Amino acid sequence: MANSQTEKQVRVRFAPSPTGFLHIGGARTALFNWLYARHTGGKFLLRIEDTDAARNTQEAVEVILTGLRWLGLDWDEGPLTGDATAAGKGECGPYFQSQRGENYRQRVAWLLERGLAYEHEGAVKFRMPREPVIIPDLVVGKVTRELTDRERLDPDFVIVRSDGQPVFHLVNVIDDLEMGITHVIRGEDHLSNTAKHIALFRAFGVEPPQYAHIPLILNIDGSKMSKRDKGASLLSYIEEGFAPEAVANYLCLLGWSPKGNREMVPLAEVVGLFDLPQILRHNARFDLNKLHWLNGEYIKVMSPERFRELAAQALLRLGIDTSRFEAGYVRAALDTAKQKVKQFNEVKHFAAFYFRDNLEFDNEALRTELLAADRKLVTKLRDALALVAPWDAKTSETAVKATATELGVKIGALVHPLRVACSGSTVGPSLYHALEVLGRERVLQRLDWVLQQPVPGA
RNA sequence: GACCCUAUCGUCUAGCGGUUAGGACACCGCCCUUUCACGGCGGGUGCACGGGUUCGAUUCCCGUUAGGGUCGCCA
């Protein structure tokens, strides 16, 4: 824990460009920054790098804010909404680069006056040192960045375009400087560029912040994850029914370990364990299987109330509005799915049938198979269930088993058609509990529907 | 082309000179069972390669290979 008396307080930032979506790798970068701020008792800032004004929209910024909030990452300073012109929270604003043009102009003039930068064909170029730059990095170690062959030809680089727009390297450094950033935690793709940033800081007469370049997240096959790849957007995990705590936990496990053979570690606990030097140096591949498992673990320990809330949202995405049903029915129905699903989209298979008048069958073959089932067995089963009293899981189970015994068939011969007739699927929650929830009326209706259909091929 | 980073099961990782190389996901059997899932038991799979250093290398050094990144008037 940093001592505020002797050390300056940690100030870190996440500085995304509003491109219309939040990259999963960017989300992890934000997470690591947030963790470090919370671990040290420092500040976590959010800054929007919207210098490319033509492409950036307020909606694109909202995507970032929504994503971070969904993950549970709150920022101490930064924008409150996607409106770049609105006031943000904090003393170092504006937190949108599009609103900081004057700061950049003054800094560039300052460099120009001292000959640290010069005009070239309408643009402004920065005089880069010809010597190798040493980059001290908390994760990677000390990196000596030699010039590439192209840089040997001309090491200077453009900091203001001929149209007057300042470029990324410049504004990024000025903002970090003016916002008092102490640690720059960002993707390793910026490591080589850091030499430029360090040189810029020194030109402005200040020592650069400490750097921590974290490894990248790759696709499961080891290729780099681009915007096009499925699963590259945080939004896709929201839409596919993952719980934010599971996604956050999984992201922590990529490039960092809580040690002690632990996998499931709540974010609040990670805050205490997390630190920069123990971050791994190699890239990690994103394993959807493991996220899926972890999500299931979180669902298991989730409160029934929260499970119902998230499950209802997933059903709504399927066009099923559970609020139109009686609250007790909805609760009982969703509760039968809680120990079954690992991902909220799976409620499609485990609970959607409770709320549909006309069943959707998993596939046409299943429907045909059901219609071709032995009508005599189904009829006997229907009649037995019609007499069950009182109607609950226990009594219906007894009735099904008794009917099987009476007919001299295995219980599976009845259970299978019954499940498909009631749910449209071969997989689902505990059958007898589902029967109890559905109620005798719905169950008999669904069995009667089967019995009324013409037998295929007959 | 140049420069930078990296390298433990298929994947995420523990390991920081001497271990039967541990855990998790995934996978394969068996048990449980009304389906699926859970749970229980069991199983296989790994230190990229080649040189050093050392009594001894997964661990330290060098090289090779492979993967990733950067060298823009993109961010």
C-alpha cells in the first residue's frame, strides 16, 4: 500500500478510442488499471481519445461506459456520459481529447520555441534522440529500444498533421503529463512506441511515468484477436448471457494468477492480491470453455433473485416477456433451471417452454419422433396424470412409475415422450419438478396436442 | 527488411537449480440418474530445439525455431 506521506498517490488511466465497441483486450487493460488503483488506494481515470472526430460518436463512447460499468469498474475521474462537451468528474478535465485542443497547441508552441520540434511541409515533427532509449518496465523489465532501419534514416516523427490535428503519441503524452498519471498500464502493442513517449516527456522537462506493458489476448488458435473475431467485443459476452463477475474473474486469470491453485476469486479479493510485477510476460489465449465453466460456478453461488433477474433478461432477448405471467409461476419456473445452466442463453432450453403456448421443438426430427410415439402408452400416461392428486413433483413421479410398471415398460419409455411433449426438448430441468410448475392443465394440454396430431406416415 | 517481447499438458496456469513437474478447463472411462447438468472415482497428455554454466537444469546464459508486437500526417 502506497504511503501518501512519502510517495505520490498512484494515478492510472484507461484511455480508449471510441470505435463503437469495447475490445475484450481493452476491457482487461481497464480491469488491470482499475485493480492497481484499488490495490494501492490510488485513482482510476477514464479518458476518451476521440481525436478522430469524424469517426467518433456519442453512442460509441456510451458503449465503453456501459461496458466498464457492466464489469463493475468505476472510475474516480472521467466522463459521466458520452457527451464530450458535458462536464466530467475530476479536476483534470476535460477528459475528452476533442476538448483539449488548446492544451496541445500550447505544448507544441513550447516545443517549437525551443527547437525541440520543427515544421516540415506544413506538419510539425519532433526531434527524436538518435540514441537507443531505455524503457524501464514493471512487467517486462528493462528494455533497450534500438532504432529500426527506417528510423535510422529519419528518427523524427510527426506530432501535428498538416491539417493541424495532433497525433496520438503527442496527445497521449501531454494528457498523461497534465493528468498526473504515475503508471501507464497498457497493452504490449505499445511497448515499441514507448521510446517516443519517453523522449516526449523528457522534452517537456519531466520524468516519464512508470510503465507496465501487459501481454495481449489472442484467439484460441493463437492468432491475434481483431475486431472481426467473434468474442472480440465485450458486448458479445453481455448478449450471450455471461455474468459480469464471471467475465471479470476470467479476465483476471489471463496473464495473472492468484496462486494457490485457485480459479474462482471474486474481484473484491483480487484487489488485495493484485500487483504489477507478478503479471506474466507472455500472451494468453482466450478459452471460451473455461469462461463457460466459470460462469456456471458463479451461477451456482448466485442468489435466486439475481439468477431470476438475469434469466428473465435472457428470455426477453428471445422475445419472451415473463412479466406477463403470474410472479409465483415465473419464480417457480426459473428456479428449476438454476442448477442446470452455465450460461444465461441456455435458459432457452431450460425454461422457455414454460412460457410458450406453442412449443418450439429443438429440431423437426424430434417433433416427428414424438408424433410417431406409441399412442397407447401416451394415452395411458395422460389418463394416469389426469387422476394425480394433489399435483406435485412427488405424486406425478409416483404416477409415471406406476404406469410404467402397469404397462410393463421401462420408465424411460414414458419419460422420454413426456419430456418432449411438455418441453419440446430432450434436455431440460428435472422432469417432475417441471411438471409440478407447469401444472396439470398445461401438461394435459400438451399431451392432448400430441394425441390429436395425425400419426406421420399413417 | 529492421527493432522489441515471449516460449511448462490442447488451453489458462503453479514452479523461481535437486519435485513421482502441482491445479483448473477441455477430453476419455466407470458410478449416480427421468434427460441434461451436478457430484463421486479413475485415466492420458507438458517443460519447443541445440549448445553452454553447474555435481545437477523446466528453472541461469547464448543461439535456432515458432508466435506476437512495432517501425503512419491511425489510435
